[in-house]
Amino acid sequence: MNKYLTELTGTFFLVLVASFSGGNPFAVAAVLTAFLYIGGYISGAHYNPAVTFSVFLRGKITGNEAIRYVAFQVVGSTGAAFVYQLIKGTPFLLSPALGVGIFQWGLIEVLFTGALCYTVLHVTVSKKNTPNQFFGIAIGLVLMAGLFAGAPISGGVYNPAVILGAVLIDFSHISSHIINLMIYVTSQC
């Protein structure tokens, strides 16, 4: 399978499971872990623009590849948000918990997106640690821990494609989503 289609498919199912499960940490980590093993040898299985940006900064993919990865990830996320709205009849919306300040919300997203990217870099591109067969489990567990710890505060997005796809499907209400979009994307990149 083409590496860009792999990114689209993996991101689609990651967002689909996240949306329908209400962000259940076990469900999200399970689908991510499975798709890491499915797509790891094809595309590197990023499924997240923040991860793609990290891998690009390490010099493991080119700028053109990174742009294509992100485009396909956003298409996959948008497709999942569309399916969610088609089935549920309401848009898939993301937001922090009520009463959480922008600083706390953004800091949680920065910390756990960073932890995810840090783990990916160490278990997938580090010469000292690759090849290995534990990369999917390590990445899935870090995401699960981040969801348990941070989702009650920030919503536990940790992936710019997720919020972009959700906003693109509910674009007619962009003005009500612009603050969330800016904070999530800024804190995740």
C-alpha cells in the first residue's frame, strides 16, 4: 500500500475510534497500536502531523514528504469526522473540560504531544533502538497514559489532524471553533 494512503487509513481509524468511543484510552491506544504495526513498515505510521513534524526535524523524511503526510492525515481525520456526523447526526467536537484555563489546557496538550513525539523518535528512528518489535506497544502505552492523565483537563487531543478534521466538517460554524482550533494546533506543534 502507498505510504500516503497508509497515513490516510491509519489516521481515519484512529479518529473514528476516538470519536465513537468518546476518547476511551483503551480503545484509542488499541487501534493506534494495531495500525502502528500495520503501517509502520510502509510509511512509518505517523498518523499525526506533530509526529510527522518531529520525524522531519530529525531528517528522516523530506519537507515534501512531510507536507504530503500531513495532507493525507487531515483527509483521513476529516473523513472520520464526516462518518461520525453521518452516523450520529451531530459534529464531532473537541474542547477542554469546563472551567479549565487556556494555560492549563495548552500545557497538557504540549506535554503529552511532546511525550508522544519523544517516544516515537526513540523507538522508531533512533539507531540505537531500531529495529525493534516493541515500538507499537511503547507508543500506544504513552498515548493511553496521556489520555488517562490529560483528557479530563484538555480533552486529550494530542494530534492536530483530529481537530482540523472536526472543524472542516463543521466549517459553517468555524467562528465558534476558531479559539479551540488555534489553541490545540498551537500547543501540538
